[in-house]
Amino acid sequence: MNKLYNVQVLRGLAALMVALSHLGYAMPVLKDWRLSVLEHGASGVDIFFVISGFIMVYTTEGRATGPVRFMRSRVVRIVPLYWLLTFAVFVAALVLPRLFAQVSADLPHLAASLFFLPQEKSPIVYVGWTLNFEMLFYVLFAIGLSIGTAWRVLFPLLFITVAAVLGTVLGSGPQSGIWWSFLTDPMSLEFCGGMIIGCFWQRFRRDARLAWLALGLGFVALLAGPFPLNRPDHWLRVVAWGLPSFFIVAAAIALEAHGHAWRNAFLHELGNASYSLYLTHVFIVRAFEKFPVTRLLGESPAAAIVGSIVACAVVVCVGIGVHRLVEKPLSALFDRLLPKPGAAPRAAVAA
């Protein structure tokens, strides 16, 4: 498959947006001078969801990919680093409960976090709640693959749409049960938007100026539109952040189809490290909360800008470092150890 440079850059940008949104709340120097740009950075998650929907369709188009092979590739990509960090935080919470007061160091919490199960509390690694949605989408996509190639899109599309409608009509929320709320959450519709892009992206060869306009308006809508995180349901989020994310991803792909590929080496590496950056930035945020060194900068707009730059630099350096030194070798090891579909058992091979 051809590498999509623009999508890779969007991945890195989305991860950095989420990091900024969390840093905006964690750093005292930014609390009084926090801009809507930082608050709305949480919409990077919505961009991720749209990208995921697109990539799953794009990477399986015209390929004989069975459901087991597909899920294995997703597990190798998602699980190793997430499990490592989850176990690390769990052990740290046992040893230093005061420092990790927000973590319930009990086995049910650990099991639910490791296996991407919805629960009343946040996963041990907080941002794992988004991976729960990712894994649900992967399972639905794999079920579609088991039915037929076309159903890899149709099945999750139908399931997610019907579930979101039922959740709206019949009601959804904590009182309805955590599984019902999870399965009927309309936020999963953002994966559907990405799949739709994946089905029609080859037709994105119209006027490039429209793509630039869609890209610009999409980011303006994300940063200047309503702030949906204070709402108990996610319908406003799907409209306010999911819809602009759809146009941003579609526009980026259309621009690359027109030859406007963003080939900047640093931005591409940031995209490669986006998963590591996304998972590890929460620890940087926690460090800034516990050790607020940015207070030395004072409380002014200039200090806020400097603090943001310093924090971003730390987040990016840690993310890229963990990607190169931990994520890549760990995933490679996991790939070697995890049995491959159709492969003979090791004992049989040895015999």
C-alpha cells in the first residue's frame, strides 16, 4: 500500500492537540491564559477516530485479509505499549498510592483496563478510554470481514448507526448500564465517517482549492465552534468535532491525490510516534501537576507561550524516544511471539 504522508502528519498533529488540551488544564501558568485552541485540542481524538475508519478500509482494500489476521495486526499495533504502561502504573499505584490516588490498584480495574472493557471509572492509563472505542470498532470490522469483503464496511456501519439511534430513542447513560452506554455511544459514528472516506477517496481528484478550503474551514470549526466536553452525551461532539474532522481528513487525502503531499521529515516522524506520544503525554501532564516548575515563569501571556513551548518539546521528545526505543522493539517482539494464522505450532515445526 502507498504511504499516505498527509494522514501520517494528521496523526502526529492530532496527538499533539490532545496533549496540549491536557497540559492546558495541568499547568498553572496556562490556567488563566488558556486559549480555546488548547481546550479544543481534545478534538484530536475525533480526528484519530476518522483516520482509523479510513485506514482500516484503505489497508484491506483488494487484499485477502481474514478476521483473525486482521485482529492479530491490530493487537500487535495497540497492545504491547499500552499493556506495558498499564502494568507500570498499576505497580506504581501499589507502591506509591499517594502519588497515584486516582488509580484503583485492584485486579478487576486492571483486567478491564488491559482488555479494553468499559467500566465506570477511567482505565488505569486514562486515555485508554479511546482505545476501548478503537477495539470495539476493530471487532466489528473483523466480524464484517468474516462475512465478506464488502461487509467489512457494511456491518460496522449498520451496527454503529443502529446502536446510536437506539441509544437516542431508548435512552442512554449511567442509569442504562455501562455496556449499553458504551455500545450506543454516537461517538463511534466518527469511525463510519472515516470508512466512507475510505470507500470513495480515489474520487477525490476535483479542484484542489476546494480541498484547501475544506481543510481550513475544518480546523476553524474545531477551534472556534462549541465546546462539547461539558455535555453528558456525545451527539454534540459528533457534530461539533466529528464532522469537521471528517472534512479535515478527507481534504488532506484529496490534497495528496492532487500531489500536495506534506513530506516534512519531522512531521512524518511525529506521525510515526503519534501512538507513543498519545499514551505517554499523560505522564508528562502528571509530572507538571506534581512538580509545577512552570510557576517559575510567572503568570503572564508570555509565560503561557513559553510554558506551552517547553511542555510541547518535552512531550514530543518523550513520545519520539519511546516510539524508537520501546514501542518498535516491543511490537516486533510481540509480533514474533504471537502465533500467526495458519502457522504450524512450534513443536510441530521442530519435529
